[in-house]
Amino acid sequence: MKQTFTLPSTLAADIETLKHDLGLKNLEATIRHLLQSAIAREKKHVVVRLYQKRQKTMRQCAELLNVDLEEMIDILRDFNVSFNDDLSQQLETVNRLAREMRAKSASPARRKKFPSKRSLSPAFTTS
């Protein structure tokens, strides 16, 4: 999309300075970079507010920002947001699933029974 607009002279001067500070080659690349940064920052603000209002879970927020849960936790910390009960529920679910997996792997029915050396045919035994 191509867009034409007029910038106030002070803003244009700031962009020019940032172009040099960021080591970018032209004004268009600088404006594109600044817009991408501003949009990403604002998107984080919006998503964090959704989390604070309990309109989205932590996982949903992570998906909106295309980050994993660990990074979402870092983002919430950066915004000084206390974790809702959402995190406690997730930890309970993880712990429950871990207990279930341990119980399944420990049950005798799940263990593979390998034949003893005596029951193997002579072609499969080692001397």
C-alpha cells in the first residue's frame, strides 16, 4: 500500500536523526521501522489490557502476539501485571497431567515384556 502524508517539521527532523542513529539507508525504511515498532508496542498494550480485564487468557494473549507462554509471562512482568488465576490453573493442569503420565508409565500393563533368552530361537541368541 502506498500512502502520502505531510509530517510536521519537528517530526521529520526526529525521523531524520533516527535514520542516522539506527543506521538505516533512507527515510522510507526509517518510517517503516518506526511504524512496525510502534504497532508492536501498541499491540502489546492492547493485549495486556485484555488480559487484565480477564477478557483473554494468557494463552490467548500469547497467540495474539505470536509468542510462547514464557515470553508472554515476561511481557506481563514488563507491564507489572500480576498473574490472574489463569497461571495457577495452568500449573494445576500441568501437574495433573504429569501425575497421570507417571501413573500410566508405572502401571504393569504398560511395561513391555521382552522374551527371556531361553525362549528365543537359537538364531536370535548370542554366544
